[in-house]
Amino acid sequence: MKIKSEKFQVKTGEKVNLKKWPTLVSPIYHSKEEYHELLGEQVRELSTLQQLHFASNRYAVLLIFQAMDAAGKDSVIRHVMSGVNPQGCQVFSFKHPSATELEHDFLWRSSQSLPERGRIGIFNRSYYEEVLIVRVHPEILLGQGLPDSVNNEKLVWENRYRSIVDWENHLYRNGTRIIKIFLHLSEEEQRKRFLDRIDDPEKNWKFSLADIEERKYWKQYMHAYEFCLSATSTKIAPWYVVPADDKENARLIVSRIILDTFHALKISYPEADEKRKHELQTIRQLLMKESVG
């Protein structure tokens, strides 16, 4: 089955109702062997494109992963990016902001971790937490030291959406291409994965009572995601809603989305000018003399 990235893309201006977006679709693979074969092909293709991306040094690529707990962000990143040269890729996980970060605007700390041209940056959670968890728990705003004039619950979210879109437009104009992935997990599948974490000693460390507490806010989180996806999916930085109940299927879909984005860049290896060609020929002659000697 051919994967079509646009099938999972949120169109600009589309009002998202996550109940209408599936968390499970027909699998792209028909066996575990076929899954490994397909993923291996896509990982190798991505590795080749990443080398080209690094050599061309024209664009920066930023991957953003958002999801509910247990949706598989870590495993998607680990499997899909397994063939990428670590020198050209960095992963950042954003936890609770530090005291220093809280003294700045909500986009500041993310701007410190943006990828350079020729490199891939991965945000495992991101500045979008500021319109997701903070919207579900608005009391967090009280600790951000915002002036009363902007700390208006009726306006703060719309203002933050606008700031995000403006910032992503700025990054696009300066050569950064952003791929935003929302791993769409069902509430029932999360329950099963939480139980698996409890029953498997090797996964116990992944689970805490805090996870159960956040699960109580499931509906509020879905509404926050709907508002966020609707307001910030644009033509130049679209959101992709990837069904995540099947981890293997999700990895194949995500890798195809990334590959399609790279192909759209139409990048190529730098061509040597006359001065560079002459320099290479001089070096070649020196090396040839060494072999003769």
C-alpha cells in the first residue's frame, strides 16, 4: 500500500474534530517481516537524503512531535531516525521551564535549540506545550510572571497561536522547514499501554501516578489539541495527525511524511566552480605523485 502524506495533513483553516480522525487505520504492512523491510527501505532512503541535506547546507529541518503519554514519540524517533548520522541531527526534550526560561517569552527557550542549516532538529514536545498543557492547567500561567495586560484568559491563547504562526513563518522565510507530527492515540490504547508498563519490569520506570492524574483530563487535552491544530496548521508548516494505536504503522507513516518533505526541497550536491575544480586537480596531481614515489 502506498502511503500518501497528504491524507494525514490538516489543511489550512480546517476546523479539527479529533473524533473524526482515526487512531487506527488499515496497516501498510501485512507481516512483521514486511514491516521491517519497508521501514528499512525508508530509513536507508532518509539516510541518503540526510547526507545530501548536510552537503547542500541550504535548509534546516525541524521535526516536532506532540502526543499524549504512551503514544510512542520516543520509539518513533528511535526507529525512524536510526539511520541518520548523529552529527547532523539533534534531539531536544522540553520539560518544565527553568527559572531562567520563565524570565523570557514562551518561545525563547525553543529558539536556543533550533537546527542549523544542513541539520535536522527534533523537538520531543515543544513550544506547543504552552498552548496544550498550559491551556488544560491555566494555573501554570500564574507562575510565568506575565503582566496583567496580557494575562487575559480570553485572549492569551489566540495571541499565542498568532505568535507561533508568525514565528514559524519567520523561520520558513529564513530556510527552516518544519514538520509537525501529532501522534493520535485512543484513550483505550493508552490504558492498555499503561497496564503494559506496570506489568513489564523493564517498563516500570516509564510510569508514575502523575500519568494517571493527567489521564483524568483526557477530554480537556483533546479540546486543546483541536484548537491548536486548527489555529496553527498552515501551508508552510502543516500538522499531520498520525494514527498511533498501531506503533509500526505510525512509524511507516511518519517516515514517509519526512521523506516527502525532503524530496520537496529538491536539493542537490553543491557544484564545484572553476576555482574549486582547479584546486581539486592540483590536489589530485599531488596525490598521484605520492603513489609514483
